[in-house]
Amino acid sequence: MPMLLRPVDSTGKFESCTSVLFVICPVCPRMCLSVEKKEPYFSISRLLRKKDFFSEFIATRREALEREKIHTDCFKTPFLSAMMCLWPENLRIQLMRQAEHFDAVAVIGCQSAVRTVTAATSALNVRIVPMMEEHGVANFKAEIHFPFTMELSA
């Protein structure tokens, strides 16, 4: 069951940081922002242009930090990776190896995603910063249109 998530204001949460790694759950945050922005959750054009509302949402957060001279990067997961709350051990190990080079990890996901990141990086001295907050359980209605475009509504 997807969580209803909303972005939080991250102003001041990365003080004294020189680098931030973004870790992004590909499911619930995308679903919630899709409904909020009235954008298709999935479309063929997304695969072709690789830019959509969700990648722009992430780029905006990264650019804000880059303007403050904070280096950012995104943890890359396999295209078909599961939600963060279902990550296998090998992805958690990969995250730990990449996160050791950063001062903070910004988690775009639910509290379960935050726990996954916290557990995976527990041996490191890294700040975990939730970028979304839960507002309950999402109950979206899905509609599929030709050519395989999925739209969600509340």
C-alpha cells in the first residue's frame, strides 16, 4: 500500500555539509507527486526523453544545494529495483559504499525508506535527512491510456 507523501522544506538541514547523496525511492514519492502535479505516473515519452516531473523535482533540490557549493550525487539503482522498503542486501551494501564519501544522505521516500538508509549506513558518520513526510495512506485510482500512459488520481 503506497504512503501519501509530501515534500518537506529542507532549508537549513544541510548546514555544515559539503556533500549530499540523494537516495530516491522510485514508487511512492513519484506516485504522490504525479497526483499533486497532475502529471502521468508513467508514459512512453518518459522512457524516450528521460526527463519528467519527478526528475525535475529531484534536479531542483540538487541545484539548490549546488548553488550553496554543496556537491550532490544520486545513488543509482537498477531500473527495475523494488521499493526501498524491499531492498535486497546487495543494494544496501552498495549504498553504504557510496555514502561513505558524503556528509549527508537525503532520502526521498517514506519512513521505511529512511529506516532502510539508516540501517545500511549505520557504520558511517553520515547525517540522514528525510525529504518527504507521511500524511497517511494513499488511495489512488489508476487509469491506463493508449499508448501505455498511466495516470493516477486521488
